[in-house]
Amino acid sequence: MYTLFWEKGSGSIVVQALLEELGVNYDRNYVDMEAGEHQKGEYIRQNPTGLVPALMLPDSHTIGESAAIVLHLEEQCPDGQVIPQSGDNERPDFLYWLLFMATTGYTTFGRLAHPERYTQDQDALGPVRLAAEGDVTRFFDVLEEGIKGEPYFLPSGFTALDIYMTMLAGWHPDKDALFQRNPRVAALCTAVESRPAYKKVIADHA
Ligand SMILES: N[C@@H](CCC(=O)N[C@@H](CS)C(=O)NCC(=O)O)C(=O)O
């Protein structure tokens, strides 16, 4: 049994939706980040980065980092569906775009939500936020060009990349404008949002 450490609206969405898509048994352990639970006690002992999400594996070992968790869950889909396996000709692109989303994308949203972590100058908070908004726009413009399937990211069809991108789009402050500017991003997210697994997870996070 896996245990997902989660917080509403956090990056745990991609992990939970993947577990649901794969039909894997898991339970959830809520980390109240507003109360600082991610920075203390049992959680920080198990996941020293103090970030959410984290996943406790069946052997009770815990790992964090959304991209690492996604890749580790490959062991749950030996047929290569959802996560292209080593040797699959889509594997390099899968890794490329997954890491772009998890590093550049996730971090840019972090800067947008927490500009105070990027400057000690109170007067600079607005400009830092504005710069982050521009980077979010550029990030999705790049993804718009990167999408090679229809509606999904990779030509062979649905993968974990689609879940990851839909989660990030869900954090966009103006999703209508995003969808208007990037029609392929819009079609992909709309397709993912209509999948039963994603619907269930979003309801859990509401
Ligand atoms: N690189 C990490 C980022 C995770 C992350 O930043 N999670 C946020 C919640 S969405 C968090 O834990 N923030 C707490 C903090 O920054 O102190 C991943 O991909 O899992």
C-alpha cells in the first residue's frame, strides 16, 4: 500500500491522479501546511525537504519530488502505458517535458505565489510577481509548441505528462485567457479534466 502525503490544491494532485489512473491502492495522509505540519514532526523526519507531495512506498520508505514519484510509479505500469518505458521511442521526450514541467513550471508558480521568497525589498514584490506572470505565460507558450499529439502531449496518447500539465494549468490565475492564447493546451486540459480519475481527484481537493 502506498500513502500519499497531500495538501489541497498542491502538487499532490498529479500523484493522486496518476495513482487513480493506474488503479493502484493507496491511502492519504493530510499535511496541514497552514499549520506548518510540513516543517516539523514525523513529516520532516520522513521527507527532509519539507515539501508536499511525498509518497510512502509499500516498504515504508518515503520519497518526495513530484517528478521522482511519477517516474517511480513506472513500476506500476509495466506495459508502458501512461509512463513510456526505457527503450520506448517516446521516453526521451517524456523525460524532457516532465522535467521541464516539474522544474521550470512548478518553480515559476512558486515564485508567483511567494514573491517574498525572491526579494527582501518590499517595493520589489510587485515587479517580482509581474516577472513571474510573464514567465508563466512563456512557459505555457513553450508547451503549446511542444504538444505533438492530439489532444494529448505525446503522439501515442495519454501519459502522466498530460496530468502534470493540467495540474499546472489549474494553478494559472486566468485560465480563460490561458486557454484562449494556447488552444492545444486548452484541448489537452479539457480532455484530462473529463477523465474520471482526474475528476475524482479535483473533487477531493475542492
Ligand atoms: N520540486 C517539488 C516542489 C514541491 C513544492 O514546492 N510543493 C509546495 C506545495 S504545492 C510546498 O511544499 N511548499 C512549501 C514550502 O515551500 O515551504 C516537487 O516537484 O514536488
